[in-house]
Amino acid sequence: MREKVKSGAFLSAFCTELAMIIETGIPISDGLLMLIDDEENVKSKQYLSRLYDEMKDGGSFSAAAEKAGGFPKYALDMFGIGEKTGRLDSVLRSLAVYYDRDTKIKESVKSAVIFPLVLFALLLVVMWILLTQVLPVFEDVFAQLGVSVSSTAGSLMRIGSFVEHSSFIILIIVAVVAASIFITYKTDALRECTKRTFSRLFSNSKLMRSLLTARFTASMAMTLKSGIDIDESLELALTFAPNKQAAEKIRQCRQAVSEGRTFNDAVLETQILSPIYCRMLALSFKTGSTDDIMELIAEKSEEEASVSIETLIGRIEPAMAFIMALLIGLVLLSVMFPLLAVMGS
């Protein structure tokens, strides 16, 4: 099985460059040769080379992309639609915008996950140093002075002694956890399973709702800009749904549209979009600018998703800093009070 293209930045750049090639009238196979010559990344060059090998003997671009492998299914579907409608260049432009937005959202989500993990790891390192290196020094000093320590300090010293004597086992556990995280990140099936689990756990959170709106509006803007009707756009939007709950909402929306409801009423009932966005859509149907309004909503939704992620990070950072300060203060105060008592006597 050929490896999938995982870089949204590569897909965005590829779609933009290929659209420029088509617009200038250069045959796609010749354009691919130009891209191969300019590409420096080894994996990207392999993708383009496989695609050129399938294209050089003739045939459609979408069929060649499917045979070459590596491209996501929704990209292949859009390639085929673009060729059928004779608007492949527009489809490629829309895909480039979509992948650019999707990359920004993924980077924001990654930052929201990595930053707290780094803070938590830093907290563990600081506590390990205090418990295994600092507290034993005070314990020896108090023993020489014949001073009894408080119950809190005694408990912390026992914990530090346990951590120091069990450091090898703890390191093995940490290594196993780190390896598990790395394997999950590198394995497609495990990574998707983890994403689905987190999506189910936080499906009703403001962040997940923002991500759903951003994904949905970006995909709808892309397909409408490519000349695809509402019903087919909703069908393709299922491919971009971030979780099962989001997919179910899109199915309900499509069902409502097929039953004769207007698109803005359908998205309002299923709560995919907020009322203000639905009013904008209703106005766009009257003015015939649905694709432009959807593009505007996609931009606003992306900004809202980024703000939600930044807000989450803004809450986690002071919370982690407070916990770190509290624990460090507890350790220091538990050994400083007996020391101050000795100095006072």
C-alpha cells in the first residue's frame, strides 16, 4: 500500500501550481515534469514522478492520480468532478485554499496539545529534582541537628526516597508511555482511533463546534466555488467531517434539503452554523452570491476556531503555572519552617 500524502502544505502548493499550469495552457504531463525538476523534497518528488508515469501515456488526470496513489479520497473526488465539469483549474484553486486553511487549523490544534504536554513534563522534571536531590540534603541537615520535621515534609521526603530508589522503573514506564505516544502518532489506524476517541469525549465543547463549523464551511466554500450544487456539496462535506457526530449533522442537513427545506434553514436546524451565519446565507441566496458568502463564512469560522484554541491554551498556561508554583512552594515551605524554628531557638 502506497503511503498517503500527509502534508497539507504540499497539497496546497501542488494544487496552486497545477492550476497555474492549466490556466497557461501547458499540458498537465509537461507541467508535472516542470514540478518534478523544481521539487527538492524526496517524498514529494516520488509522488510527482508516480503521477507523471501514469499521465505520460495519456488518460485523465483524476484516473492517473488514483492509480499513482498517495492522494486523499476527497482530493481524488474533486479532481474527477473538476474534469467532468471542465473546471479543473477552479477546483484546484479551491482545493489549494481548503488545504491551506486545514493546515492552519491542524497546526493550531497541535499547539494546543503539545504546549500543555511540555508544561506537564517540565513540572514532572522540577518535582523530580526537588524530591530526589533537594529534600535529601535537608533531611541530612535535620538529622544532624536532631530536629523533627513536620508530617508534610516527612511525607515528601519518603516520596522522594521512593522515587529515587525506583527511578529505573519510573524511567522504563516513562519510556513505554513515550514510545506508545510515538507509535500512535506514526500509525494511521491508531492515530485515527485516538482522534475519534477525543472527538467523542469533547464533541459538545466549544472548540469542537468551532472546528466543525470551520471544516464544514471550508469544504462547502471549496465545492460551491467549483460549480457543484448544494446536494453534491453536502455529500462531499461528509468526507471532511471531523467526527461521527459532525457527519450525522451533515447527513441530517442533507436530508432536510432533499425534503425541500432551504439550505440556510437546514443548517440552522442541525446547528451546524450559528443564526447570524444562516442569515448571511439567506441573503446570499437572494443576491446569487452563495459561494462568495460561504467563502467569507469559512474565513470567519477559521478565525473563530483559532481564537477558541488560543483561549484554551490561555487557560491551560496559568493553571499549569499555578500548580507548579503551588507544589514547589509546598516543598520549600515544608522544609523551611523547621529550619526557621532551629534558627529562632
